[in-house]
Amino acid sequence: MAQRLQQVRTNLGLTQQKFAEILDISLSAYKKIESGENCVSLNSLRILNRELGVSADYILFGEQPDLADVWKEIVNCSDKDKLYLMIQLFRYFAQEDNIRFSTLQEKTPEMDNAITEFLNKVNFS
């Protein structure tokens, strides 16, 4: 559990201090969790899931969801849920410092038309 938590933190590029702040615990408390001296609290697991999208099952048991099952759920969910997921993905990528939509190599009129058509369908324009 401690190794998986450390791996999540390092994959996110966060210091122990910043990760402790996200979990709303002291640095010393977090260091004890990462060293295996203490266990992660239920509240910290909730924060990990809510704020960072990290599964409690992964932290506690090392279980990752099967991507084929996740994809099947996405394909079979309602259009409203698909739209919500897509908007959440847009929000996520828009917040990334090193990812910008303007980095597309070739912007074509077809892309503009497809985006405009999509926005018209969901009443964003």
C-alpha cells in the first residue's frame, strides 16, 4: 500500500509536502504512511478518489480496473453520461500546464466544422 501511494505521488510529480496538503494531513503523518508505519485513513482515500481519481481498491489492494470493462461501460452508458465524461476530460486537459489544444500540428477546416457541429448539437455555441 505504501509503495502504491508513493508511486501515485511520484507519477503526479508531487512532493510529499504537496501530497500531504492535498490529503489534508501533516507532512510527518504522510511520511509515516509512505514508510508503512501508519495506514492511510478512509478520509484520505476519499480525497484521493475525489480529487485525483485514484481508486481506493488500487491503493489498498493493488487492483486496477480492466480497461476493456471500463471502455464497455463508457460505450454502453447514456449519451448524457458520455457528454458529462467528455466535458470532464476537456476540463482535465484544459487545466494541464503542459498540454494545450493549440499544439495540434495541422488545424483543418474539417476539424473546425466538426467542432462547430458538435457544439451546435450540445447547445454550447
